[in-house]
Amino acid sequence: MMELTDMIKDRIKLVNDNIVPSIQADVPALQDAMRHYPVAGGKRLRPVMALVVSAAVGGNDEKTLPYALALEMTHNFTLIHDDLMDHDSLRRGRKAVHVLWGEATAINSGDALFALAFRLLAKVEVGHAVFLEILEDFSRMVQGIAEGQQLDMDFEKMKKVTEEEYLIMVEKKTALMFQYAAKGGALIGGGTRQQVEAMSEYGRLLGIGFQIWDDLLDIEADEEALGKPVGSDIKNGKRTLAAVWALENLDGANKEAFLKAYGNQNATKEDMAGAVEAMQKGGAIAYAKKQALAYAEKSKELLGVLSPSKEKDILLYVVDYMVNRET
């Protein structure tokens, strides 16, 4: 959606202009590894959300920028560790950090980015009580992400995962960062308590819808456009919403075709294509899309606490972008 890109391009530039210079280390190899993903760009959805929400409740970009950068640092730290744990070799069209620098340096660079995030948080200029709330939220967010990632890995070893269990995992692993991006922006921008709570829930619901849709991209997206391997979730036996539904509801030839590739590291391209076709024919993909869109619509309703503004329009567009994107 070019229209959304045009609406947020100045804020994307603000993040891009400041993120890499903020990553400094005395050891060149570590600094290079830390900068590898941020240099490659990215959608910057999390930091931009914090900036936009802050402005929507009366704040400004300058005051919110340290928090936005802290979010992006943390996001990139989780990507480094996720790629290592998931054995993914590509990210944003480039070789993963652990492929270029090795697993040990990948872990180390992620830890260093995490430390830098808290140094940036210290630059947020708000009242003492608000700062403590932001700090506690940020800590909860990172712990929750770790819990979500652990659940995601544990699910691969479990015989059965329910939809409810999947949603708990997604809320922790993905939605928390959107939730606290929006909430933090509202707090720093000086929003009312009603606005702060509504924006928190907006981010949470949007984050769940985003992850459901993101999982679908692993099945249906063009690999070159996506910038990372397509189909790895099926081969790894990941419990995405579509997979959870497929395991519970597919039958006959569709189930047989799906299980031939699901959790099979040796699955051929033909096996993978058969599994995707089975998910399409059997309704698994349609079900996941329907759920993602439902979360998106619920998140839109929460924007009613905001006065009409350009930023409110952006937040509406963000929802449509995040659950309809192709990459």
C-alpha cells in the first residue's frame, strides 16, 4: 500500500537516520553483527507505531524517538535469536547474522542490542511515575517475548496444540511488542488513561492479527519478495493457526498430503506444494485469514478514543496494511 508508505515515510526516515548511528561497540566484529539487520532496513512498524500514537494523543516525534529506537533495537535483537533458533539462513534478503558471524557472535550481538535498548530508554523524558510504568512494561514485554518463543519451540514437540494455546503464544511472542509500542507512545505523548488503555489493546489485537497473517506469508508469499525462505514453518512442524486448524480438521487425501510435508525436513518441493494445496482446499488458510481480519477489525474500533487527525488515519491504514500485505 503505497499510500501508507507515503504517510509514514518521514517517520521511517527519522528511525533509519538514527538507528544505525545509535549502535556503537568498541569491537568491530560485534558492531558489524549488531548493525547487520538494522542496516538492511525493514518496515519499522513498531517504532513508527510508537511515534504515530504519541502524536495522535498530543505528543511529538522528538520526545518519543528514544523509546521508538529502543523498540527497534529490541525487535532486531529478537530477530537475531529467532533466526538462530529457527535455523533460518536469510532475513530481509541477506544472510542471517549467525550464518555470517557464527552462532556465538549472533547470541552476543543480540544481547548487546538488548543492552543498548535500555540505554535508549533512559533518555525518555517523562515524569517519574510514567517512566517507571514504561520501564516495567518494557521488561514485561521482553520476558513475554522469551516465553512466547519458548512456547513456539515447545509446540513443535507436542502432539497436539489447541487454538487457545497458539493464541497465548502469539500474544506473548509478537503482540506484546505492538501492544507496548502503542501504549508507550500514548504514555509519552501525554494521553489520557482511557487513551493509554485503548491504544494498548489496539496494539495487542493488531499484533495477534499481524502474526496470524505473517504465518500465512510463509505458506503463500513469493520467496524473493519476502526476503526469507518460504515454507520453513511447514518443514519445521511449526504450530501456526493454519497448521493447528489443519491438524484438527483436515481429512482424507488433504490430511495425507499435509502430513507428508509437515514436520519433514526432507520434504521435496512437490511435497510442500501438495501440503499448501491441501491447506487451501481443506479450508485451513481461509480460516486463518478470517481470524486475522477479525482481530484487525476489533483493533480499529479502539481508535474511537482518538480525535480526528492525520495520525488517526495512519493508525487505520496500518491495520489494513498489516493484515493484507504480501511481504
